[in-house]
Amino acid sequence: MTLGRKIVAAATLLTLLVVTGALVSWLFASPATAQGVRVAMDPDLVRWAFASAAAAAGLATLAAGYAVATVGTAAVGALAEKPELFGRLLVLVGLAEGIAIYGLIVAVLIFNRVS
């Protein structure tokens, strides 16, 4: 198994774990509480927020896995011919990985908006 496929497999596994956790939270979500006082909140809103956060994180992780696999493969090929390009190629792979971080940030912002 190549490195790119391992990364895609790891990203897919992470996505499945996030989506499963979000679905469990979506099914058993209760309204938010503030210092023991229940706040009137539509349960459907909370469920859709969990589903949206899971979709944001999951799709961003899949996209980042694909991007890192594609850019990483090209980077290894370029490094084989010109090792002095290591710094530039590391930046490109880091930018591809940043997609997953943006998805996580969006998921956190969705959770903060609901609670």
C-alpha cells in the first residue's frame, strides 16, 4: 500500500468516526443548558447543527486526504529529481492539510452557535 493510499484510508477512517459520533449525538441530542437552567431550543435545530458540523468536518477531511495524496505523490516525485525543493514542497503539502483544519474550525463554530 502506497503512502497516499494509507493517508486516504486514515482520513476515511477519521471521517467515519466523526460522522458516527455526530449521528449518535444527533439522535440523542438534548437542549443546551446554561448553569443548570434549561434553555428552550428546538431539538431539530440541534440535530441539524450536529449533522452540519459532521458534514463540514467529514467532507473537509476527505478533501484533505485526497489533496495530500495527490500533492504528496507529486512532491515525492519532484524530490527524487531535485532534493533542494524540500522546503517548497513541504509548504504545499501543509496547505493541502490545512483544508481539514478549516473544516474542523467550521464545525466548532457551528457548535458554538447552537450552544
